[in-house]
Amino acid sequence: MEVQHKNLAAGGWQKLSFFEQMANVGSEVERTIKWKNKNNNEYSRMAFDRALELLDFTIADKRNIGRLKELMRVRETLADYLAFDNDYHSTDKSWQNYFYAFNFAARINL
């Protein structure tokens, strides 16, 4: 798969705080949900791919090593919800609530 966020992959992602990183992941998840609910599977899949890419950048950021368990669980449950059988019973609202906290924290510069 081709890297979508080339500037971020080249080191720009590590300049962002953890909260900013997760808020950006959340933006792509929000787009995924929006397009899914509009029955546009192609745009939803593209947004989901971008969300996973940003989440993978976050996982690879050495500053986040202490958060690795949470990040890997987020990746697992997000993939389960959007690409598999939703065994964890996630909802659009649960994902929006999860990422809202990161948006809030990023805005107040925590």
C-alpha cells in the first residue's frame, strides 16, 4: 500500500504531541464513519486506510512506547468495527466519544 501522508511519514508526525496525533487519527475515523453512513464504501475505505496509517505512525513513535498496549487495542477494535464482524460491539458514537477527548486535549495544548 502506498503511503498517503508522505510528509508525516518523513518525520512530521513525531513533531506532533500524542494528543494531536490521536486527534488526527480521530478525524480520519470520523470521515470513515461519515462515508460509511452515506453508503459510499470507496470513500469510507480510503478514510479507514488513512486512519490506520496514522495510527501506525503513532504506534511507531518511540515516545508512545508506554501507550503501546492501548494503541494496539485501539487498532484491533477499530479494524474489528470497520472491516470485520464487530465482535467488540463498537458503535459510531463510542468511537466518536473516544476520539473527542483527544481533540479536546489537543485544543487546550495538554
